[in-house]
Amino acid sequence: RAKRSGRNRHSFFTADLEARSARTLALENALHRALERQQFELHYQPQVSLHTRQIVGAEALLRWRHPELGMVSPAEFIPVAENSGMIVAIGEWVLRTAARDAKHWLDQQLPLRTVSVNLSAIQFRHPQLPDMVSRCLHEANLCASHLELELTEGAAVDDPDAALTVMQQLHERGARLSMDDFGTGYSSLNQLKRFPLGKLKIDQSFVRDVSVDASDRAIISAIIRMAQAMDMTTTAEGVETEEQLAFLLEQGCDEGQGYLFSRPVPALAFEALLRAKNA
Ligand code: C2E
Ligand code: MG
Ligand code: MG
Ligand code: MG
């Protein structure tokens, strides 16, 4: 009996693995064509000042609309794009498109400080990254101070000195740098204090249970105080309730993103939000 269930478990496991790798393979193949077939689009999520609830910026979030697979989540296809190296070309498209959209909004005098773009650790290690960023800004005729680049702690873990050099190059070119999903990675505070970061983004996992979990409250409070001491601002991710907002305000958090304010929306819808909310 034990043997039998063991074999069943084994074949179940193998079938599961095969199904998963078949999906990964299908995604990888489809991803190769996605850029040329124009299947990507950017959605934008407002970043708001917690005090005024005014929109101050937007985070560009990549969406892939595949004719058969439907909307594929970035959580699923970004790792595939990273493993195949395609993230470099896709990331360039994201940056070029976000820079163009930002320029379009600023030209209409819409009150927008920054557009934020996520950078994968793979892109971050790519030697041409600073030049690619400069090229995209130049093409869009966008001033670098309107661009914010979101890194994750993973970008700096392997080789903090190399990461520092790249950050300095991006910083010298005028782009703003922020640390995404802060608190979930393994960056050392010793390294963190050397990095030219303007902002820490408090990961949504800490924000989620803030009304019931005292440890999460303590962590958020500590992150905000540390950021203040290091002259950085803070943005809370995943703000969904008024209760969370009240706690974040009380702790001195500067900005927030989340469903309480708005979900990520297509570029045109974001433009409409910007017009309506900041009128
Ligand atoms: P992220 O950069 O931390 O982005 C925040 C994620 O939280 C987004 O998921 C957003 O839709 C979601 N979110 C925002 N507000 C709320 C909320 O109130 N509640 C909850 N539960 N979720 C909220 P999304 O768009 O699925 O993106 C997932 C991740 O994929 C991003 O996490 C980022 O790491 C990555 N990603 C997205 N676009 C790009 C891109 O252009 N390049 C790279 N390298 N990564 C990207
Ligand atoms: Mg992000
Ligand atoms: Mg995040
Ligand atoms: Mg995240």
C-alpha cells in the first residue's frame, strides 16, 4: 500500500512538473514574439501624497495581452523573461514607453512629478543600462528628474560594490532611485546607507495586516524612522483600507499606492484621473 501511494505520489508530482514546464515553455515561445506583435501595454498606478491624496506620480506596470493565453501576470512572465534574457529588450520597451507617456502628460501641464519604472536585477547587471536609460530619456525629450527607477534588494545582494557603481551612474544622470518591496530581501543596512536612494517603498506584506499584527506595525514604524534619518522618503505599497492609511499617516509615511486610491489603469484612464483628481 505504501509502495502504491508512493508511486501515485511520484507520478502525480511528475505530471505536475511537466504541466508546469509546458506552460513555461509556451510562455517563453510566445514571449519571443510579444514585442514585435505589440502585445505589451503599460498600466499606471497612481502614487499619492498621503496627506492630500493628490496624485504625485505613477508606477508603470507591465501587462501582456496574449491572444490565447489571455492577460498574463507579470509575476508569471517576468521570471521567464529574466531566465531567457528577454527582460533586457522588454525592459527597454517599458522605459521608452513610460518616458514617452510621462512627456505627453507633462506637456499638457498635468501635475505629475515622476513616473516610476521597475528594473529587474538582470537589467541592473547589464553593462549598457545607464546608456539605455539616457537614450530613452533623450528620445522622449524627458528630463531625468521625472524618472524614478525602482530596484529590488536582489539587485544589490550579489555584488554590492558593482551595484553602488551603477546606482551612482544613474543618479549622476539625474534619475531618482527607490528601493522596491523594502524589507523582504537581504540587503544589509551597511550597504543601504551608501546607496544614493531617494525613497524606500514599504512592501505590501507589512501593510496588509497592520491592524492586527503588532510586529508589522513595529516594522513599518522602524522603516519610516530609518528612512527619515537617512533623508529618504517612504511610499507604502498595497494600501487598501482607511485604517491602514490612518496608521501610515500617524507614523509619518509620505506617500502611498494601493486599491484605496486606485488600481493600476491603462494610460488613457490614468490621464483622466490626473485631470479629474488634481483639477
Ligand atoms: P511591484 O513593483 O511591487 O508592484 C506592485 C504590485 O502590487 C503590482 O502588481 C500592483 O498591481 C499590485 N498592487 C497595487 N496596489 C495593490 C493593493 O492595494 N493590493 C494588492 N493586493 N496589490 C496591489 P503587478 O502589476 O501584478 O506586478 C507585480 C510585479 O511584477 C511588480 O511588483 C514588479 O516586481 C513586477 N513588474 C511589473 N511590471 C514590471 C516591469 O515593467 N519590469 C519589471 N522588471 N518588473 C515588473
Ligand atoms: Mg515596483
Ligand atoms: Mg513593490
Ligand atoms: Mg511586489
